[in-house]
Amino acid sequence: MSSIHKKSVRDELERIKVEFKNLSSDNKISPEALLLFNSMMTLIELILSIFMEKATKKNNKNSSKPSSQTQKDESAKAQTGSNSKGKNESKPDNHNFKVKKSVTVIPVDFCDQCGENLSDIICDHHERRTKIDIVFQKVVTHIDSEIKECPTCDTTTKGAFPDDMPGPLQYGLGIKAYVINLLISQMVTLNRAQKLMKAMIGAVIAEATMLKFILRLHLALEDWEKSAINKLLGSASINVDETSLRVDKKNHWIHVYSSGDITIKCLHQKRGKEAIDDINIIPLYGGKIIHDCWASYLSYDNCDSALCGSHLTRELTHVIESNGYSWASNMKKLLLETCKTVSKSKRKKLTKRAYANLQKRYRNIITRGKKELPIIPPKPTGKRGKMAKSDAHNLWERLKERESSVLMFARDAHVSFTNNRAERDLRMAKVKQKISGCFRTELYAKAYCRISSYLQTMANKGYNPLTAIHMALASDIVEKGE
């Protein structure tokens, strides 16, 4: 398919405008023709602007399409889980497995060169070599309760079993934690998890039983979720975002709220304000929320909004690639330079003088951008609704109207330049849907959200998922006296 060169088209348009202007200055063009020409040029510039946007292919670098990886963001005070592209898996933490160590010393009795007896010579030092291996061991614990008949009253008495063994057969916390880790953290399907457990313990665990493990942990984490939300409401800033999730062949939405080492994910059938009100975190929050300019978030006056710089710079990139506007290039450069400056500063924000200078440059770019953009024709009389505008116009208006939200990262040390934290917290949900498919019932989808929220929070604190699950199940047993 043939294509046109964007720069050559704009150069040719400018050449025609200059040539017509010269003819007009020499009085060779009538006023009526000049008016008609200016009107036509305005229309041509508008059509060309929209055409260039449509002809420019969008990707994860110039649009809101998510990328597999995002750049490191150090523009705010350290937020656990948001400043690296991956967890440090070698970090020491509490383990739920036993380690058996053995040290074997190989003696030196004779000299390799002359054969001298060295058995009584003191060793200078050791050279150590290490081998790490795993031995899969199935632990079976039988509890036999005595049953006796009283010779006096003929009453049969049976010994009391432990509280965690209510039935003839039960699985221990180790197996439960491992199964839940496979299904939630490792995103393994039920069938594959079943086969893997059979290979390890030589017994088949029913899929319904594995799902009961999920529900057991889901209920055990109810109090934890309430406590985490209360802590979240007391934080200075929250990263918020949402993404779709298929449940029972219908679109549902996961809403994420992240701050510090806390991550909360909630499932709802809707995406907008109705869902946010039902979840009831933002309506109770009085700090600053960082988001991608979704209109539903902007409707709350009880908290301040900060716009994600990554989304803005990607949109600016698309405007630059499609139309080559100078204002978009200058704005992108200004935002990235400011982000770099804030990231390097110890206070994680600009001084009052530096911020005032930033505002001056920002507004100057906006003013020049208005002159560079094609004029939008007035709405015809009697026509309802808003006039359709190009992406460049919409972005320019958003930057103008939301100046305080765009630049909030530069004056508040707790506000990050990007919303990458929330996007990272949601990413694994999309991966799970791609690998394991959709959820059949809403109950298990909600269980996934709560459990994955807990595991991500505990991972930010340095716990591996097996340890975190084991701790939650063990505390639940103690609380319920089972």
C-alpha cells in the first residue's frame, strides 16, 4: 500500500499559503477570494490533522495500550513494589520448608608428591563445594484413637482427635498452601495442578477439593482485607486503575488500589462511578489519587487527582508522529525533564521557585499550541452534542484544563509521575486470564482478587507466597479453634 510523506505534505501546504499571501500583498487577489481561500485552508488543515492521526499506527509507545514492561519510576518517595521491574527473589525471608544440612570432611592422610604421612598435621584451611537438591517426601500422619467400653456402666468412650483432624482424611497446610500457590500465583489450570499433585503425593485431589482450599483462604482473609483498606485510606496517595476480566462469559472489572506495600483488588460488574461507589474506597478517601484521567475518577471532589505522565507522554508521542506539532514535542520534553529532575532530588519535589518556572514554561507551550492547531469550525445551528475534535485537540484541551493534576508530581513528594504501580498490580490478572481462561462463577473471581491482593502485599513485605498462604491458613485455624 502506498503512503505519503507527512513532512512533504505540510511543506507543500505552507508553500501554497506563502505564495497566496504574496499574491494577496501584491493586490492580485480579491478580498472575496482571500476569505474563501482562508476558509478552505482551515478546513484542509483540520482534515489533514485528522487524517495524519488515523494514518499513524498506535502501539504501546504512543497510546494507552499497555506495554509488557514500563520504565522505572523514581519521581516519588519510595513505594514498595513500584520501583523495580521484578521482585528480588533472593531476598531472605521466613520459610515454611525444612532445610537439612550436612558437612562431610575429606581427610588428607598422605602427601601426593612424596607420600609423607600427614594424619597428624594441622589443617591449614578448607575448600568447600556445595550441592543443593530436593527430595520429595510425602508425610502421612496417622492418629489412632482408643475406644474403650466401661465395665461399670457399659458406656463406650473414644479418645479425642486433634482439632485440625475433624474427618477420616484431611490434607495438611503444606498441601493446601502449595495447591493455592499453583492456582493463584503460578496461574496453573485445575487439571494441570491435579496432575502435578498426583505426581508428588501419589494421590488424586479432586478439583472440587482444590476449589474448597481457595474458598477457605478467601474467607480467612476477610478481616485482613478490611484492615488493609483502613491503612490504605490513611495513605498520602493511592494509585488506581481498572481492567476487564471475563466471568461467566461476561465482562467484569477489576479495580485496583495501591499504596506503599498494600495492594487491594476488587471485582465489580461495572467499570465507572457505580462500581467506585459500591467499592467505597475513593468516596471515603481524602488524599490524592493517581490515574489515567478516566472521567469517573475526576467526578470526586473529596480527593485530588494526579494524571499519569506515562499516558500523557505516549499520547504526545502519537501527536508528534502523526502531525509533528512543535507544542507536543516541547511538552513531552518538558514533562520528561521535570520527571528526571524530581527523581534525582532528595525531596522528590521542586522548590517553589522551580515550580513557578515550570508553570510559566508549561503555559507558554499551551499558548503556542493553540496557534499551531487548526481552528475548529463553529457548531452548526440546531445541531446537538459536541463537535468532533482530533486527538491533538482533545489532548491540548486536557493539558490546559488539568494543569494542576498534570504537574502535581512536581510539587508533592508522595505523588509519582506515572501510574505504573497500579498497572503492574493488574498485569498478572490479564496473564492468568490468557493462560487459564475466564472464571465460571463470580465467587471464585472475587476469591482470586482477594487472595492475589494478599499475596502481592505480602510479597512487597518480603514473604514468598507459600509462607504467606501458610501463615493465613494457620492463623485462621487458631482463631476458629479447629
